[in-house]
Amino acid sequence: MGNKFFDHFGGVVTIKLLGLRPEKIINMALARGIFLWDLKKDQYSMSFRIRSSGYEALKSLVDEHGYEMEVIDKKGLPFMKSTIIRRVGFLGGALGFIVALYILSSFVWFVSVSGNQKIDDHTILRSAAKYGLYKGAARWNFSRVEAEQAMLRDIKELTYIKIDIRGVKADIQVVEKVLPADEVTGPCHLLARKDGVIEEILILEGQAKVREGDAVARGDVLISGIVFPEPNPYMPSESEQELNPYLVRARGIVKARVWYEGYGECSLYQESLIFTGREKESVYIRTPWNEFRIFGNDRNNFKLCESSETKKTITTSRGELAVVKIVEKEQVVEVKEYTEKEATRIAKEKALKTLQEKIDKSQPVSDSKIEVLSSPSESVLRIKVAVETIEDITLAEPINTGENGN
């Protein structure tokens, strides 16, 4: 392996020697110390390899004795010099591009937040920026562990924070604290949290304000926490002063029939854009003064397409320098025609989906009805789905102590 390395470092030439009895030249060359190898002989010629340092000596020997030789191949560093010189600008640009990419990859260019529901992204990103993590931040300028701990102290509503950095993207994963729900412990009414028709009443504490079969609206009092005692005919009149109303924490179950409606529609003719699978890429260098394409075709190569752009930017004193990659994916318009049966099924699925968002999954459905709202001549099929459930509709509402008149 060592000899091969030095041979390629000094250069190797493959020669084809032409003439009668080429062995004569081979023997004379070996006698003069010219190293030859990989000798292959055919009827009128002989091919072999020789180091570039012995080429001139061999050529003199061949010319002296009236033979001819052809150079079949040249390999090694000496023969690459001209190519390297011609492409030094290209190699320099490629080296500069690699260095720029390495520098750009040492910065955080994208910051996202996941796992939050109540706390908005802006609050978390602002806290992260305070401790060194923001778009364009150098990765060596902040400590991931220290930023996590500081953000937990900063945002009291969070119980866990993890900063996951992959390449140029940082993802802040959070878990919010689950606070116990506020429970009414003092005197309260039970109100209707939904419209419905009363089906069943069970009173554990308090005074009923509705009966079975009554229609109630949201906010109506179902079981009152203000109890008015009824006078006992067998008690002496001296005890009437004890019949004043008093407050309790109303408790009980009030079940009612509740109706929900869901709406869905489906067009009999639907146009959609689909990808053909053809796409074109182009790469640009964008400067504050101009934009240069270094790879690919011009933009807007397709009549309809979806374009996506990714870029890596570095900020300098004269503005932003960016390497921009643009991918264009060709699209075509596809028109799909649905039969009435198919459109009905799709519209029904959409209506049921809207219902699922309104109804608690644990509530049993006692009745359902499907109604087609559109006429046969319309191009859009509309459906309404109505379902009926029987559920507890009570909601505790604290009593203002002034309600009993005291």
C-alpha cells in the first residue's frame, strides 16, 4: 500500500509499446534502472506501467531504437495540478460554503413550543429569550440545563421543562401544573347548565324548584339552597320564630332530556389540488444587494405548484446573507364527482363529528334523527343530525348571603 501511495504521489503513466520484439526495449529499460510493472503482451505490442520520473528516459530509449509508444493513461498528483489550478476558484467557493454551513449550524434558527395548553407560546418564548435561547442565538452562549431551571422558576404554572436541540432547531417541551378544581363548600344552589326537559329528580339537600316534565333553560334554579321550613300544625305558636329560612349546600341529581344538533354538508362536485410527483429544486445565495442562483432552474416552472422555502441566514454588519433552497412541487386540479349516496355518507360523518365535540362520550344516546335539508336540484347536500340524551344537568352556584333577606 505504501508503494502505491508513493507511486500515485509521484505519478504513474500507462504506456503501450509498438514494434517487433518489444522485449528488447523492456530488457534495456530494466537494465538502466527504469522500473516497469503490469506488463501485458499481445501480438504486435506490449503495455505496462511506469513512474512519471522514468518516462523521459524510456522515451529516449524508444526513439533511439526506432520504436513507437503511446500514452494510454496518466494518474497521480502531478497530472492533477492543471485541473486543480483551473478549479481553484470552485474549490475555494465550495470550501467557503462548507465553512459557512458549519458556522450557520452552530446557531439556533428555529424555536418551537410543545405541550402547552393554557400558557401561550409568547410567554414561554419570552422567558427562554431572557436566558439566552432565541432565534439566532449561538449554541455556545447558553446552558440548556441552566435555562430549563431558570424558566421553571420564572413561570410558576409549569412543572416540567425540557429543551431539545437538534441541529438548528430547538423544541421547548413543557408540562403545565394541574391545579385542583374549585369546589363549592359553602351554601349553594344547583342550577341548570343546559336547556332540557326534567326527567328525574333526586334531592339530597335543599328545596326543589322544578318538577318532572318541566322545561328549563340554562341558569334556572333546580334545587334551591335557601330552605323555607313549612309550619307544623302540631307545634305551638310560640315556635313560629324558628321557621325562618336557612341556607344549605344544595345537593342532588336532576336528570333531563337534552337535545344536540350537528350539521354537515358535502358538495357533489369537488375540486382538489393533487401532486403529480414532479418537483424542481433551486438554490440561491441571497445578499442585501442581489440574489444569485447557484443550482437548479428558475422559479415558477410549473403552471400550478406548491413552493416551500428553507434558508440559513447569517447576520453581518452590512445585512443578512442567506443560502435559500426552494422546492416547487407540481400540482394539477382534479374534479371528483360524488354520488348522492356517497355525499350523504360524507355529510353525515361531518355532522356526527360536530356532535361528538358537544356530547360527553360517557352520555348514552336515547334517540337520534337524521334530516336532509337540501333539495334534489342543489349541488350541495346538507344534513342535520339531532340526538337526544338523558344526563345530569346540575351546576353548583354559591349563594350570596344577602339572598335570604338577612
